[in-house]
Amino acid sequence: MTAPGAKEKTKGSALMVRDADWVLDRQEPESQERGPYSSASDEANLAEGRDRVLDIAERYIRRIGHRKTTVADIASDLGTSRANVYRFFPTRAAINNSVCARIVEKVTEIAFSIARTDAAASKKLVELLNVLHRHSRMTLMEERPIHELLVAAANENWATMNAHNERIRAILEAIIRQGLQTGEFQVDDAGHATKGVITAFLPFFHPVLVEQRVQEGENMTGAVHAQIRFIMRALGKSDWRGAEASEALISA
């Protein structure tokens, strides 16, 4: 049975996610815009060349790490000169930045797919927080060179990591706004609540902080679940417990 007003709530939820999409679309890098004298074929060739460089760079980074990967390595695999690699990227740091963008984009895509579902806002929020934690922990435990790349990006404020963080913030805010509209959450301001959620959960998805907790031998699964319960209560979801909590909490 459908509760009165359910259609209006669902429509409002969709609008919130579309609002986040609009914000993110506005944040696409300016480098993707066409110059006044560029042609479609030139842009296609440039994009193909950049992708080939990044494919090889990512393979090296996953194997030996971003600090040991050199432009000479990449050029050698391409069968070209370093000068040709620099046609596509001005510096090795630019290559690292772009490889980082590829990796975090996968997380952004998952976050968007969660936000676009018809699930309740509370369930979306729990799922997204778990995704953020699992990705950070997985790279630490299983893809150490990628973890080190993300640590560098976070510590050195790389543009791609900052853009990724802003996208995740916008998606979280859209979900919290949905929860406010449907009455699931009881907070005064979605923007302030989003900042609070990020601050509270930062130790469970920031690569440096996750590594510290793992090194200290903390029971991460229990800690993540406890922190998510704390966040849900802070958002006013006081009835979020029992069977609902067991269903929504995803194993970390």
C-alpha cells in the first residue's frame, strides 16, 4: 500500500539528485571545453593519446607506485620519446593527478548510482558511507601503491582529489535534503548537517586516518557501524535500530 504523499516525496527526491547533478556538471574541468580553433578530430586524437598515456601510467603506478614511475618508463612502453608524452601532459605530476582522477571517479559513479535509486534517504546514506569506507580500506589492504597515490593527493591538496571531495559532498547533501523533505531526518540545515556527517565519518574514509586506525589494530567493522548509528541519531533518525539497522548496515 502506498502512503499518501509518497509520489510527491519520490518526485522531490529525484529533484534533489538532479540538483546535485547540475552542480557537478558545472564543475567539469575547463580543459574539456573546446578551444576556438580546435576540431572534433583533433580533440579525438588528443583524447586517445591521453588515454594511452594514462593506461600505461596506471599500470606502472599499480605495480611500482607513483614516485618510481617516470615519464621515460611511459614513453618506452609507448614506443615514443618523452617529448611526445609531454605533448599530452606538461609534467609527471599532471599524469599522477589524472590517474588519481580515474580512480576516484569510480567511487563517484557508485555514489551517483546510490543517490539515484528509489530507496529511503537513510538507507542511501548508510550505503554510501559504507562504500566510502570500504574503498579506502580496500586500497590500503589490497592496492598499496594506489593507497599511497591517494594519500599524496589528500595531503598535497591535488585538484582532482578536491574536486572528488566536492562531488561526494554534493551527493551527500542531496541525500540529506531528500531525508528532510520526506521527514526521515530532523535537522535545521542540510548544508551544515552534511559538513557534520563528513567530519564525523572522516576517520573512516580519509586514507591517512584509515591507515592509522588499522595499524592500531582497531575493530574497524564495529567502529564503522557504531559511527553510522551515531550519525543517524544525530540526523534525527531515532527509530533507526533493530531489523532496519541490520538490513541497512553493509559489512565493512
